[in-house]
Amino acid sequence: MARQGMVLVYTGEGKGKTTASLGVTLRAIGRGMKVKYFQFIKSPERTYGEQIALRKLGVETVQLGVGFTWTKTPEAHREALAKAWKLVKKELQDDTTDVLVLDELNNALAITRFPIDDVLPLPEVVEAIQNRPNSMHLVITGRSAHPSILALADLVSTIEATKHYYAEQDVQALKGLEF
């Protein structure tokens, strides 16, 4: 009997969405599965702890973005999103991938500071997810998951912030904990 691929969504305002996807990734690697990890917002111009670790484990890891939406021009973000979607759409058809992680896809789909519908069209994203190989597990992370993505999911975990040192102690992002 063929394995049925699941769609797991980690969303919410709390810390731990990417971390949850990394836990799934580690389990899959431990079971000999082929995992690919794509990050929609993070930039290849920076180095991230998860990127370093995943590459050591042999996981294809690609940063597709240009950083936070307020750090670059809308045009730069739109161009990055268009390229990202072109690549990821292809990856969603790869029947040799057991687990595909689309880290921060929810964040990308939730951008409202500039138009994205023409470069990352939600109906196309939904269709590509629905038409992926039956055995492919898909992990999607990021704040503000769109209702269409939630409807496709087999699992949705909403991570809430109860307490966080950013707000409570005015601590900035910490190497090894946030990046």
C-alpha cells in the first residue's frame, strides 16, 4: 500500500514554527527519507543555524527570499517571490522527495505591504499542493496561515506566544536560538 503524504501546517504568533519543521525533518532523515528544505523569506546573503546543520546532514536547503519585507524594496521582494515560486512549483512535482518543507510560505502569502498575487498566486499554490505526488509529505510554516492552506492541511498546530524575551526583557534575536 502506498504511503499517503500529509500536509502539516505550523502557524501562529509564537516562536517555534521553524523549529517544529526541523523536528519533522530530523525524524524523516532518521528514517532514511529524502528531505528538501526551502525558506521563502530568509535571504541567502545571511547564514542561519538550521541551514548549517541541515547541510551537514545532507539536506538540500535553499533560502529564497531577500529578508524582512521592510528591509528591501517591494520590487526586490516580488522578484524573489516569483523566482521562489517557480522553483518550488517544480519541487512540488518531484516524486523522489519524501518530505518537502516550505518554511515561511505562510508569511509570504500573507504579505500586504505590496501586491504579490501575480508572483505568488494563492490559487496556483493551492492547486500545486493538491497535485503534488501522493506520497510526498509537505510541511508549511509561518504566521498568518491563509484559510485555503489551513483547509488543505491534515495537521494544523497554532503556536501561541505566552511569554517571550523579545518583549519581556527587550532582548534581540540570539545566535543559536533565533538564527
